[in-house]
Amino acid sequence: MVRLTISLADRTHRALKEAAVRENRSMASIIEESLTLRGIQPLDSHPRGCLVTGDRLLLENPPGNVSVISPRSFADTFLPPK
């Protein structure tokens, strides 16, 4: 498991802590469930997934067996010419 530090508004943090106590769960499990319900998953969990990014590091070193393309490549490949 990886440690992550995030900043939350005091009100959001308090609500998360209260939910964790009320549901007898960890805050991490509530956050993980929320991400799953929003459809946020690692790219490699989508067999035909492709990340479109301008991040040079990701473009030059794509993680695992993942397709990573630039916005320009996406536009040239998938959008109709004007």
C-alpha cells in the first residue's frame, strides 16, 4: 500500500472522519470506494485504454502495457480534418 498526503477543506475532512466512525471503516476505504464508484481506475485496467497527455515524462516512459499519446497525435488520428 502506498502512502499519500492530500489537503482537504476542514469541513470535508471532518465529514470523512465522521463517516469513517459511523460506518466503522477506515477513511482510506471510503476514499477508495468513492474513486471506484466514480469510475476512476488505473489505465491498465482498461484493455484498450489510452491516456492522452502532454506530460513529456509519461509520453517518453508509458507505464506498463499502456498506450500514451499526445493531444496532437490524438487530434491527428481521431478527429476529422477541418
